[in-house]
Amino acid sequence: MRTIISLDDELHRRAKTYAAEHGTTLTTLVEEALRARLAERRVKRRPPVRLPTFRGEGLQDGLNLDEMGAIYDRMDGLR
């Protein structure tokens, strides 16, 4: 398939030089780079995030999750 892409001039120059030094074409270099990048994203899966939990009896008296300012003040020792 034929497609047109725009490259930064410096990137294009470096890629052409690299391809020539390695006896390949710019097309092949771009294809290899795309395949590698797409395979990397398929393989790399982050493990689920595990958050610590603590036993407790909920919020302290007088606190409400709708009033985060009060919670932050309590955490900072202001109230």
C-alpha cells in the first residue's frame, strides 16, 4: 500500500542515512519501526494497581466527603 507521511527534516535525513548505512530502504526502516512499536504495545501490559486498604470505621465525626477542604484542614491539623 502506498501512503504519504510527513517527517521532520532532521529525522528524515537521519533515517535516510541510517537506512543507507544498513543497506536497506527508508520504506523498510519505517515498516520495521512501526512493527516493533506496535508489537511492544501489544506485549507490554501493566499489572493491575493494588492499593493498600486499612480497617477502620469510616470518616471521623464531623467530616463529609463533599467538604474536602475540611478533610484537608483536619489532615493538616488545622481543625
